[in-house]
Amino acid sequence: MKILALGLIALSFNSVAQGLSAQINNFNINYKAPSGTANSEAFEFRDISYPSATAYSVELQGGKLFLEAPDQSIQLDGLPDFVTQVEDLEVQDVNLDTIANEITFSLGYFFTRTTLDNMAVKNLSIKCFNQRDSGDLMQDLLDQCLNEAGEIYIEELIQTGKSQFKFFSMNTINNQMSFRIKAAGYTIKGTGETFFENNMVKIHITKAKYGILNVKSRMFNELKVLESPSIRINNPWIEIDLGTK
């Protein structure tokens, strides 16, 4: 699902052993094909160190995003097509911080446009364990957030000019999940399970209610619009194959 990748757009670097140590403050991108600009108040990530305000130029080439800093080229690869195969890309106020065994990520605004559609996300935040750094940060974060413990919040998702939901939150612990979502004027609360293994996210919805009403079947009917080669919606399961373009 696109949302699961959004929290990682600034985090696709090669990894090292032990827990991640990083700090990124107010990172922004403004790209219109064929080039763009970016800036940050601080960008401390492994061997990248820009502790003060820094400006970058931006290019997308061969499915990879390049930030041209004053003294080096920073390559962000492994990003999904809806980030790298675009005409327009706008990212506002990305923040990343790691303390002890916790990692927090926030994103103020995200907009992407291709020749076929567009998508916008307002106020995304992710918090989860930061207990290991195996060499693939995306795999580590999804494993720690979905299989161990994490929190995800999104204020609004807009796709092709239509608001898909106005509020979404999810909390997980030991594969058990609770969620709350507001869409079409209704607030739905539910529970389920989350799993991540072999590049596959699996979400099992056990309960979805509006007040005392069971609305799980209706919710899955609405979710059908999100289906794609990488997203399968089959009540009570949502499956997202991150290895499929």
C-alpha cells in the first residue's frame, strides 16, 4: 500500500549493524520533471552529516532519487514507483528522530502526480521500536511496527482529487492491532492482526463497527477501489506485496 511506503521515502539508504541513529529536521522536496530542489534544517543519517541548513538539487533517474548536496551525491533507492515515476513530487516537513529503542517519523504533506492520477497525504506520523538495523531499513521498520509494536496516524488521504478518509490511526503490539478510521462522515473502530514477512504485509480484520453496527463487509467493499497488482483485498484479509511494482 502506498501509505506504508510514504513513511520511508527519506529512509532508503544502505544500513549498518545495531540500532539506527539518525536525526532529520524539516526536510522538503519540490520536484517538477525533469529536476527539482530540496532543503533541510538538519540531515544526520549514518555517514551523511549536514547539521545546519542545507540546500540540494533533486533528480529522478532509473527509479532512484538523487539529492545533490554541496559536497556529495546522496542516492535514495528502493523507492516505490509512485515516488520515482512521477511528473510532480512535493514533500513538506519530514522529521526523523531516534532515541534509545524508539524511532519516530513525521511528514507534514506529500503530493505526487503521474500522467494517470495524483495522491496527497496530510500529516503522517509513525512511531515504532528501533532495536535492530539489519541492512534493510524498510524491512526492519515494518517488522518492528507490525510484528512487535507501533503507532501510525494519518490526517487525510486524497487520491485522484477525492478524499479517501479524513482520519486514520492504528496501534499494534505483538501482531495485535486496533484501528480507527473516519470516512464518508462515519467513524469506524476495529481490531485485527498485522504481519510482515518475506516482503509481504498482511492485515487481518476481525472486527469493524460503526457504533453497535457491524460494518466489516461494507468497509471491504469500499476498500476494493485500492486493489492493484500489489494490493489484494479479500475479506477479512488485506495483503500488500512490497515486491510488486
